[in-house]
Amino acid sequence: MDDVIRSLATDIRTAETTVALTGAGVSTASGMPSFRGDDGIWGDEFDPDTFHIRRFETDPVGFWADRVRLRERMQPEAAGPNAAHNAFARLQACGALSAVITQNTDGLHTAAGTRRVLELHGNARRVVCQRCGERRDAEWAFEVAKGSGDPPTCSCGGIYKPAVVLFGEALDPALVRDARRRVANSDLLLVAGTSLQVDPAASLPAQRQGATLAVINLETTPLTANADYDIREDVTDVLPKIAKAACRR
Ligand code: ZN
């Protein structure tokens, strides 16, 4: 395995443009529960319809009450960046990583110090007014919803929505275009902690034009068969080693 890591680190160091694509597996070590899978949040505990855009639009009071309940289950305030997030930040700081495209909404890549993070599904640490577009800290919105039982409301009269892509909502097309362009222009694509089952992330790797493909994931993925590197290890073990080797001068 050390040979594989050394080889991948060399490829990252010599690549002109390396782009990372990350998913839930990068955040589980920070204590963020998974949404999908056997013990995922969606299922017995929370019906995904609870957080559908239609629910927000028709019953914002109930939506926000459930959102507070979800937050108390997730305890995102207790979660900080882990060794995998820090490894991406280190890779970028040493010039070996151009951007991180993530399916995660926990904001932990940014918290680790990574810049140019494309959050495909938004950022749960922010809320956005549905009328004027103003953004605020989600902590404030949770306090309001919890204390008053009313949805957090903007001074313009609009209701704040979590700045995430809810079920039934479309992703920001400009953001998806930017992600596709970055993958197409990369010569190394590092896929970490995602089984690539959810679009558009699932379709992003197909945009690459001959780029080296490295997949770091505990389980096999639809991409594994085409991967130049197939590393079935814990991302928090492997990524710091890769960053250390790739950033060595
Ligand atoms: Zn507003």
C-alpha cells in the first residue's frame, strides 16, 4: 500500500490540475451521521419528505420544528474537520490541489481552511431568505425557531430556508457547470469517501478527459473498475499520508 500511496502522491505532485470529489465518507470520522445506507438518517428516524421543498413552502412552521429536531440529532456544532479534511487543505496549501467538489453540506472543508470548495448540495451552516436572498448564520435561525416555534423571518418579511438543496429542489446550474468544467480540465481526479450513487456527483467523473482517476473508498464504487488507483482504505488514514508525500519538497 505504501508503494501505491507514493505513486499516487507523485502523480498528484506532477499533475497540472488535481480536483477532488468528496462525499459522506470524508465526514463520518467527524461524527457526522450518514444520510443514506443501512444506518442512515433517512429511514426510520426521518422521512425525507419531511424536508421536501413542498413541505417548506406549505408548512414552514412544521418544517422548521423538524429541522431543529434533525439538528439536535446531527449535533453539527460538535463536529470539526478531521484528518481527511485537513489533508485536502494541506494539499491545496502546497499547490497540489486546485479545488474540492463536495456532496457534503457540513461546511467542514471550508472549516479546515480549504478554499475553492464547490458545495453541490449547499451549506447547512447558512440560511437564505426566500424573498431577498440575504444569507445568515444557521445558528441564529435555529435559536429563533427553537425559542419562538416560528420560522426564522427576514426584515423584508421573507422566510429563511436552510442554504441546502432540499428534496425536490434543483441544484444551482451554474455551480454544476463549474464543477463539470473543473473535472473536464483536470488531469487528476481524486474521488474520496463517496460511493457515487447520487447525481450530479455520480456523473461528474465521466466529464474527465483522460485524467488519472484515483478512488479512495472503503467499498467498491461504480467507478472502481476504471480507476487507475483503487484504494479501499479509511480516508482519514490514507489522505494524510498522500498529502505528506505529495507536499514534500
Ligand atoms: Zn429577506
